Amino acid sequence: MTNAGLVLEGGGMRGSYTAGVLDAFLDMGIEMNDIIGVSAGAANAISYISGQHGRNLAIYNTCINRKYLSLWNFITTGSFFGMKYVFYEVTRNIIPFDYDAFCDSKQKLTIVATNVEDGTPFYHQLNDLTNDSDMKYLCATAAIPMASTIVKVDGHKLMDGGASDSIPIEYSMKKGNSKNIIVLTRCEGFQQHRSKMPWFPYVRYPSHRQFAHTIANRYAYYNESIQIAERQEKEGKAIIIRPTKPIIAGRMEKDPAKLTAQYHVGYDDAMAQKEKLLAFLRGVENVTIK
């Protein structure tokens, strides 16, 4: 029996690229049952599971509202991204989320967060987003260190999974997925570099030195994950989808035109690999092609 995983990198507003990829998957009728998402990757995945084509792009286009992303947010709440606005107000009232479709789907999303107590990756499967704990786990995976507050849920202290496991390909393989589709938000050849201020995480989190160590060494973990992903692709065990055009929308981008353009790059990049994707997933046990 062959199983496949869908691994989604984060990247803040660069996630508009992933939104395009996932809408292309909906149009291709590709339903991946085992999804592992980090930060913006996880946030995008919930609308893919609920089958709401275009919802993620609509959310990105609300970025002009200071409740979404702003210095005002950081001053008033401790987070640049407005978690309550994005995951509660938008989800319930502005661009409604189909909670029932998510709960009823056989597609399952595992979010990746980082345990602040020891700096290790923390994984949690979301089952019901009407459950406040599951919604807090979704907030946790998007809580960027230094730019957000620590999320406390079920006795855990958590932040963005990108600090400890930016591209959870090894986790997917350990779950038994011998094939993987990996969606990245950086162009081919990108490498993380050591911070010019490696001491800063230790100043910011003096009571959590292991967590600070993880943040300071994130660049090494990231580059290693890229190497593993590319090796899997060369061996025919993975397909990597990543931007074929230069990134124009960065982590904190607030220009709807740039975010929309990046969304379309993601959509087109996925569609360009349609036949390859369908052939790769043919006969896979935990994938449905409609």
C-alpha cells in the first residue's frame, strides 16, 4: 500500500503562492488526505479541505485592514498578525469558513508548531475548528517568534512551527508516506543564512534558552530539510512545487496586487505540473482524484 503526504511550507504573506497551488489542486480534483502544514501553509490548508476555492485569496486581500497585519497590532496585542481577526472575525463573519465541510472531510491536517519549553517540533491533528483548542493550535503554528505572543493551549506553550520544522518532509515520511508533494514558498536555490544577530533570540526569550537556540539555528534545519526534499525528488519519491518566478510578496506584504499576482504564479505552477502530479498520485491509497 502506497500513501502520500502533502507538505506545506509557511512564510507569512508568501503563502499567497500556496493559496494558488491549493486552488489548482481543487480544480484538478486532487484530494490529499494527509496534509502537514506549517504556519501560513496550515492556514491555507483549511480552505482546501473545506473545498472553498478562492477563499484564501479573498482573505489575503483583506490585508489592507490594519487588524490583519500592522504595527498597530503589535503595539496593542504583541503580534503583527491579528490572530483574532484572521482566525475568528474573518473566519466566522467576513469570509465565512465551512466548518461542517472541514469536519466531515476525510482529509486531515496536522499543524506543526514549536514547543517553547524545549524548542522541539510539536505536531497536532486538527479535527474540529469549532473546538476552541483546535483553533488555538492553528493560531500557534502561525505565531511567528519575535513578532507574536506565545500561544498557550492544553498546557502547552507554542509558537510557529517554522522555527523547528519549516518543511516537515521527514515527519511525513515517518508517518508512512512513501510519496510526498512539497509546496515551498521560496525559489529553487534559496538557502537560509545565519542571522547577523544570533544572540537576539536569547535576549527575547531569556527563560527559554532551548527555544532561543532553535530559533538561532533555524537556518541550518531549513537548509537540511531542503536537501532532503530535493533528494526525495531526484529519487522519484517527491514532487516539489515552488515559485518559478521571483518572489514579489514577502513575509509582511500588504499590497493586494502583489499578493494576487503571487497567487496566480502558484496556480499556474501547479497547473503546469498537472499530468506529472496525476501520474505520480495514481494508485495511491490515501489520495482521491475526482
